[in-house]
Amino acid sequence: MNYMRKVGKTLHWMFFTAFLICKLPSTIHSQTISQENPPESATVKAEKLDNATLENVIQYAIKHQPLIQQSIIDQRITENTIKSKLADWYPQINFNYNLQHNFLVQTSVIGGNPVKLGVDNTSAAQFSLTQNIFNRDALLANRSQNDVRLQASQNITNNKIAVAANVSKAFYAVLATRQQISVSEGDITRLERSLKDATNQYKAGATDKIDFKRVTITLNNTMATKKSNEELLKARVQNLKSLMGYPDSEELKIVYDTLQMDREIEVDTMQQVDFRTRIEYQQLVTLKRLREADLKYNKWSYLPNVAINGAYNLNYLNNTFSDLYTKNYPNSFAALTLSLPIFQGGKRKANINNAEWQLKRLEWDVNNLKLNVSSEYQQALATYKSNLAVYSSQKENMELAKEVYDLVQLQYRSGIKTYLEVITSETDLRTARINYYNALYLVLSSKVDVQKALGQLNY
């Protein structure tokens, strides 16, 4: 009975001590509990998109793009790594078991007489407990856990912005090609009608064969352009699917409103760029805090590691194997361990200097980002203004070309204009329409670059 009481008191003291010390990093426990919400599943089943508007296409890409899914997995890995590091603050309880048979028991000479020390059979079981009081690795994990989580989240945001920008440009490229095909189809319809009229007039002797040959040449060129654009469209649709993470076997039905896009081309060109709104700057700020934590970590290397240790051992000794576990010779202990490397050949000082230089280098990364953001914005803004000017002129040219074509067509039927002038006006109209749609989608694409440079793309 006394033996059991001693065992109970020893174990009770060990676990009570561990409980008290665990209260030291109480913030760790509360912060860990608050992070129990798991990230979005990285395994997303590919699905069909029926209403492929620009916004729906972007949201689909954010959900299915492999790069973003990989960053979500990285976030989950980061979360589990943090939990693994924080686990060092909690009591570490272990159990060890040993069974040993001695063929030759060790002999020692005591007082001139040889004496065997030990027995033939030994067995031991040990319950041990270790509780960190000060450990710089665990302390670093505790103090930097929020910044590490933020870094993983910012990486996801950065990837979403990049995917959204690339998908938007690819979307506009598909629309531009589709509009060129649509223009060619309208031109082919008119040219086929014109060819029929020119052929009938030639057969009736009203004109020579020059007119219907000219329209035949124009029709052939238009059909070749349409075929070329159809092949280009396949490649651009495939590129858009790839950026979206969209299955190759499914059809992607693009939905768009040209009038709505025409109303959305405007952007305030008087805005001033603020590099602090860029996700890249926010990532550098987070990285700076992590670098500062790393510097403190290396400075803590001059402090000792302190831990409480305890163990309860069950020892069984007997020369007869069958009677080995009939009697136990237990022992237990508790200890305070302090570990301090005194000299490491200048390693700690070198690590501190290295961490300081890493922090200084990061300041230059911030300065470099400021310069790059300013340059990127000016370049994006200049491209946007240039494309906007081209768009405005092409829009006016298309309206003028339509008026000219209608007037020449009417005058030709009245016998005032030659068919060559009809062909010329037809070509001018087709060129003006293609240039207009190309300019529209170019200015929308350059608007995306301006918004990205301003840090206004947020997903």
C-alpha cells in the first residue's frame, strides 16, 4: 500500500508540474484553437460552366486553377507545421521498455574478491516527462505563427490576382477573334450577294467580267481570313481553358455584351499609384516581420534552454527468467535541466550578422518595389491612353466607313459609282470594323494592367 502511494504521489507531482508550466504559453493554446478552420479543399471536381461571363470565368479560374489550388495546399501544410512547432510547449510524455538477458554477468573486484554485479535477467519500463520552460525554437514558433499564416494567405491572394489578370486578357483575346469571325461572316454574306448580282449583270451584258472577278477575289480573301481566325480562335479558347483549369472535353460558351464593355472602358487616369496597396508590398511587410523574428531568434542563442524532466522507472531483476516479474525495484526522479553552449567557434555571432544583413537586404527589396510599381503604372497608363485614343478614332472610322459604304452602294445601284468604288468602300468598312473591335479589347486589356498596377484587383 505504501509503495502504491509513493508511485501515485510521484506521478501526481510530475503531471501537476507540467500542468502549471503549460499555463505559461496560454496564448499559444487560445491562438491555436482560433485557427482550427481548415482551408478550402484542394481537390475540386472539374465542372461545366454554362454562363461564361468574364466574372464567372474569373471565379471559375480561382476555384479550379492548379496554381491557386497548390497555394491552398501550401497554406494547409503551413498550418500543420505551425501546430507541430507549437506542440513543443506541451509536456512530452514517453514510454520505454527494455528486456535483457546477460550471458556473462559483469564481475568487479571489491576488497580483493571478485564479485558479480548484476543478475542474469533484467527488464525495465520507464515513463518519462519533459516540459520546456524556455526553448527558443518553440518561442519563435509562438511569436511568428500569425505572420507565417498571413504569408501563406497573401501568397494565395497574389496568385489569385495574377490568374484574374491573365484570364481577363485571354477572355478579351477570344472575344476579339470571335468578333473578327463575325465581321467576316457578315462580309461573306454581302460579298456572295454582290457576286451574284455582278454575275447576273455580266451575263446580261451590262458589265464586263472585271467586276465579278474583283468581287470573287475579295470573297476568297475574306473566306481565307475567316478560316485563319477560326483556327486562331481554337488556340485562344484552349489557352483560356488552360488558365481557367477548365476541362478540354467541355465546351466553353462565352457570354458577353459589347455595349456593356464599351461603357466599362473608362478609368480615372488622374489616380496616383500607392505602392502600399500592392499585394507585393504587403508580402514584403510580412516578410520583414519574419526576418525581425529570425534576428531575435539568433540573439536568443546566448540564452540557455531550460526544461523540467521527470521519470518513473520499473526495474525487474532476477536470475530466473520465469520469476523475472515477480518483484519490482522502482525508482523515480525529477530534474531541472539547463543547457547553454559556451563556445561554438563564432557560429552564433555569424548567424546574428547574417540575419541583420537579410533584414537590410529586404529594405532594398522594398525600395526596388517602389521603383518598379511606379514604372509599371506609368507604362500601363501610357499603353491604356494610347489604346483609348486608337479606340476612339477607330470607333469614328467605323461609323464613317458605314456611311460611305451605304452611300456608295446606293450610288452604284443608281449608276453613278463604279463597282471598284463599291469594293473599296466594302474593304474600308471591313477593316474599320475589325480595327474597332481589336481596339476595344486592347483598351480593356490595358485597363486590367492599370488596375493591377494600382492594386485595385482584389480577389
